[in-house]
Amino acid sequence: METSKILVVEDDKPVRNLITTTLRMHGYTCLEAAGGSEAVMMASSHLPSIVLLDLGLPDMDGMEVIRQIRSWSSMPILVISARSDDRDKIDALDLGADDYITKPFSVEELLARVRVTFRRLAHLQKMEGAESPLYSNAGLKIDYSANTVFLNGTELHLTQTEYRLLCLLAQNTGKVLTYNYITRNIWGSSWENNLATLRVVMTSLRRKLSSSKDSEPMIQTHVGIGYRMVKIEN
């Protein structure tokens, strides 16, 4: 698999040309698909490193493309969509998308998000096979080597973005992480769009971490500053 191979899924030809031309100018190899069925086929046959996915496709909704790819692969999927409603972002991230960029977007923002995704992939490759510690906080357990999370003995099904956010907070338990620090570590930038996506991801993550209405929240909000993972005594 080429480490710089990107599958661009976009039915609007001028937009697709803009994206692919920009990526190629910066040294990336691009594959192109104008529909969902073609995208799923190319993802399985060419195994790109990253998929850039529009949701409004003519033959298949982009959400279904995410669902089908996630049934067999964890390759990063970056959604690029004109749908700006929080519900669409939540649904895409819950299905397994790694990032969500709202149209119209700047090419600088797109390139930054692609760069941080490749940096994350490189880091995961370096860490592959290395022994990683287990994290435990009350009923929460994270196995970094297996990329699994359990709450009170039950495995949680997190999206990749939720998992990365949880690990970042867990590895800094007790520290208040600013919004800028978190967005730069997760998405590579601190743009306002990233902050909005962070709030969406955090809402979903907290819902999954909440075992009951009376349970003490593990993640605290520091209004106007950021978030903190709290160490809960058993």
C-alpha cells in the first residue's frame, strides 16, 4: 500500500478536480470515484491510506459508504460535505468517520487535515507491536495495544476520533487540556470548525461513558478553557 495514496469520492467534477489537483501538487497519489458503489469497490481493491468522502453521492448516501468500508477496514475516512447540521456530523462520526470538513473549505485546511492523518498513521505504524500499558480509572479500562475500551466490563464501541480523544485525555489525567491543544492533537489545527466538531465528538463520547445518571462524570468541562479527565477513586 502506498503511504500517500488518497481516494477522493466526489460527484461534482470541478470540486473533485480542485481536490485532486491540490493533493497531487503536494506529492500525493490520487484515486477518483464519482459514486458510492465505485468508492467502496476502489477502497477494497486499491486499499488507499485515506478516503476523502462527500456525503451527497448520486447512487448511494455517503453514510452507507462509511458503513460498508467500516465493516472490513479501519482506513481513515475524512468527510467533506455541505451538510453542516450537527446531526449529520454525529451520524458520520458515530458510523466511523475520522473527521468532518464542512463545505466550502479552504485547501490549506484540507491539506492540514490530510497531513495530521498521515502523521497519525506513521505514529501508529511505529507503535505497532510495541507493548503498551493499560489505563484504568474506576470502571474505565483502556488497552492501548489492542485499541479497546471497556466500561464496567462491557466493551465500548467508539469511533476512531472518540478513541483518540479518550486516549489523549486519559494520558493527561488530572490536567486541563485546552480546546486548542486538543484540536491540534486530534486534527492538526485549531480552526473554529474543529472546535465545533470537538463539541460534537465530546457529547457522543460522554454519552457512551455515562453508565448511569448518578455516576460521577470522568470528563469535566472547564468553560472557556477545555476538558479534564478526572481520576475517580474506587
